[in-house]
Amino acid sequence: MMETEVAIVPLTPLDIHNKEFSRGFRGYDEDEVNEFLDQIIKDYEMLIREKKQLEEKVAELTEKLNYFSNIEETLNKSILVAQEAAEEVKRNAQKEAKLIIKEAEKNAERIIGDALAKSRKIALEIEELKRQSKVFRARFRMLVEAQLDMINSRDWDELMEYETPDLEEEAKEPLSQP
């Protein structure tokens, strides 16, 4: 009859620890049984802790599920309102976009006209700069050629042939005093 109670009431680690076995003539090794029971106690305690943690976690998650279900219902209502508002905003944006496009087309025509006028003016300025650069180049060429003619003149060769008196010899001679 006690076995029925044990099956109904779950074992505790203390029940396992206090369990005593009857001894027989060729019974089990007592130390080996005790070691095994100690391991069972540790594992059983761990399972009880895990079960308690999981039960707490289930309760917490159930509470969160209820909370999020309420939020979901509120969000669904909010989404409908937001969709209606979005449609209104879309209609207004389309009207505004048409006005902006008309204004942009006017500005684009004005900008294109201004750009064409500026490009014509720049083209004329470029032609004038080209003409001025040709004149400058010709004048610069004449200047360089004149300088080259001066360098290549015979005067330089004559300058190189000119001999200077030997200054060392003059330094050795005593200065004559009058």
C-alpha cells in the first residue's frame, strides 16, 4: 500500500537520500549504491529547479502573450486609422506634386535660357583669348630668338679669348714707391 503512495506523491531529493534498502546475503555494494544515489539526488534536484524555472517562465510568457494580444488588437485599429490618413496625405501630395512640377518646368526654361546666353558669351571670350594667346606666342618667340641671337653672337667668343694679366706675378713684385 505504501508503494501506491510513493507513486502518487513525487519523490523529493530527501526521500531518495533517506531511503534504506534491506540487506541480503549477496546484496549490492553499499558504497556503490550510495554513490549512485548521491548522483541521482543531484540530478533530481537539478530537474526540480529546472521544472520550477520553466513553470515560472511559462507563467511569465503567458502574461506577456496576453499583453501583446491586447497590443495587437490596438495596433490593428490604429492601422486602419493610419491607412485612411495615408490615403488623404497621398491625395494631397499628388496635388502638391503637380503644382511643383509646373513651377519646376517654368524655372527649367528660364535656367536653360540663361545657360545658353552664358555659353554664347563664354564662347566669344574663348575666341578672344585664343587670339590674344597667338599674339603673345608670336611676341614671346621673337623675344626668345633675340636672346638666342645675343648669346650666339661673336662678342662672347672674343670675351673668352681675352687674356688677363697674371695676378700672382704682380703680387710678388714689390710695389714701387715714388
